[in-house]
Amino acid sequence: MALGVGCVSEPPAEEVKAAVDKAVSAARMQPLECHVMSYAWGKEGVESLVGRLAQQTDGFELNDKKPYAELWMGTHPNGPSSVRRNGELVPLDEYLSESASANGSKE
């Protein structure tokens, strides 16, 4: 792409497509297994969006009498998320420290 005073020329379409393809392949999404926090002010069972979202996590069983309040995503020590690597759950902080591309660094 060339820039000049008062003019901008667009890169050829094939260059744009190649750049987009490269960015998409480099940014592989990893599903998180998030931590569910239960507080008295949460909604109970299926009434809770947090509880329903948590049902997507392997091994989570929704309890109709339990209040689900927050879905934590991240590396907080009281409720860290996990990522699957080769079929095994790995804490998100460990995954990020071992995978430069996952934390935005170049490998």
C-alpha cells in the first residue's frame, strides 16, 4: 500500500485477502472452560443465564436450588479459566505462558 500527500492507493485485492487469511489462521480461537461463582443474589438453576452457559462446560451439573451469579473468564486465582490442549484441561495462565501466539507474541 502506497501513501502519499493527498492520495491513498488501495492494495490489490489478492494482497488484502492474503493478509486476512494470515491473520485468521494466526488467531485460532480456543474455547474457555470458565469458573462459575455462586452468590445469594444470583438466579437459581435454569433461571440463571450464568448457569445455562456453564452447562456447556464438561462435567458441570446445573442445580435448580443453587444461585449462579457470575461466570469468570480469565486467570484470577479464585476462579481461573482453563483451555483444552491435546484433550487435557490446562489452566489459562499456564497455556498463555507456554504459547507465545496465544498471548500476542511472535513465536
